[in-house]
Amino acid sequence: MSDKRERVRRMDMGPCALCSRPARSVYGGGAVRLADGGCLCGDCVRRLRFLYPLSPSCDPLTRLDAGDARSAMNGALDRLEDLRHRYGDRGAVFRIDAVIRERRSPFRQTLWHLHGIGLYGRMEGEATLARTGARIRILSARIDPGLYGQGGEPGVPMTLDAAEKDLDAVPGDLLVK
């Protein structure tokens, strides 16, 4: 007998508690194990992430059981429509929690690092600073490597980089698209 058969492991965590698709946690699958032992696939996690944003200390989705996740998924569309109505039918909204200015050479524009969280939608391209109405060109969206997520996704702490001469942004401001 070969030891090779014993070393083969499954690449999925089992069926998703909401949609019954295989939940994969490796290779960017993004699955999450629930409190009752069930799991959510990456697609269902992305649909619920704006309701349960990641924090550096924990993932609030891991505290839910399958029933709570089902009821949250049923109310997710209504909550998303409430957010869109609240922010004037914008495509994406990002809340700024910290602003860091990086001085560069005199011949290059100042680079601003805007730390915060996406409330909904995907931030890329150009956005408007809601308080002042200034247009901001977003160069990139970066995610903390310790947390799951892709650039610009809602509910995931990230850093947006912008090259602007003067940026009148303070913590608590919103970037809207």
C-alpha cells in the first residue's frame, strides 16, 4: 500500500450552508467556518461582508450559525437598498478612518494614503470627496495581507492611494463614486 492515498486531503470545507456549493478556503476561495460547524462559500461571504465588516481582531461572520446567516442573507438586499438610498444612489461608498501624507520629491505629486473601509460597492478609478466635492483619482486599493479580501471590496479594511496636490480629507469623510 502506498502512503500517497493517506496524505490526500480535500480542498473544500464541505457544502455551503446557504447555497450548497463547495466552500473552499484555499487558493483565494474565501470560505468561512461558522460557529455551529457549518461553512459559507466565498460568494456568500462576499454578499454578507458589508453587513459584517472585518476587523483586525476577528471576523464577525465566524460568530454566526447557519440560521443567523440565512436570515442575514434574506435581509441583505433590503439593507443594501437602504444604504444606497441613504447615500444618494451612489455606486460605491468608502469611509475614511485615517489620512497619511507621504512627501515625495519636489517634481512628483504628494501621495495620500486613505485608510478606511468600503461600506458598499467597489472603489476604483475616480471618486468624489463627499464633504468638499473634490474629485480624487484613486491609484490603487491595497488590503492588509493578514486579512482576506480583494482590492476595493466592501466590508474589508483597505488603503486607497491617491496622488493629489492638496487633499482636504479628514477621518470620518466619505469617498463616493
